[in-house]
Amino acid sequence: TTEKLANYRAVENTYLSTFQTLGGLGLLLGTLGLGLVLLRNAIERSGELATLRAFGFRRSTLSAMLLIENGFLLLIGMSIGGVSALIAVGPHILAPGTHVPWVSLVVTLSVIFLVGMIASAVAVFFALRIPLLAALKAD
């Protein structure tokens, strides 16, 4: 009986790791979508950014401000999703004899955060390249 249950657990763990991998890929795709939304947001705020640049803010200061803002939003979103996921799988984690792949979970979340910050940096880079006078006239 113990051997049969171990075989079933092996199959169950294979399915769980497959779904975790697919979920991670889905999250990466969603993070790239986040990058597009961040780019659109930064372009829509080009008038505000141009006004700040006209008042004397350096591009580096504005870049840091936007990256910190986007990083904070990304962390909050990942935290809310992570807590929700832990609540959803809580009974499975607390069951005796289960193994949770914490290392791969942390690596997946780190890669997602890294991709989100890279997408944010690309969005900020392109948003701050808009000419100052054209952005002020458009606003």
C-alpha cells in the first residue's frame, strides 16, 4: 500500500511541477503585458514628465522616480497574488508528507520581478526620449 501511494504521489508531484512551470510562463507573459501597459502609461504621462523636466528635474531623477513607482506597484501586485496563492494551496502545504518546491517558487517569482523591472526600464527609457517641446505643446 505504501509503495502504491508513493507512486501516486510521484505522479501528483509531476503534475504539480508541470502546472507550476506553465503558471510561471503565464506569469512571465503577463509581466510582458505589464511592460506594454507601463509604456502606455509613461507615454500618456509625457506631458507631466515634460513639465517636470522643464522645471529642472533631471532625466535620471525622473527615471528613478518612475522605476521606484513601478517597482512598488509590481511588488504589491506580486505580494497580493502570492498571499492569495498560499491561501489557496494552504491545505496542500500543511498535509503531512508533501514537498513544496520553495526554491523553484522563489526563482520563478524573482525572474518575474526582474522581467517586470526590465519592462519598466524600457518603458521609462522610451518615455523620457520624447522631445521636451513637443510634449509640452501636446499637453
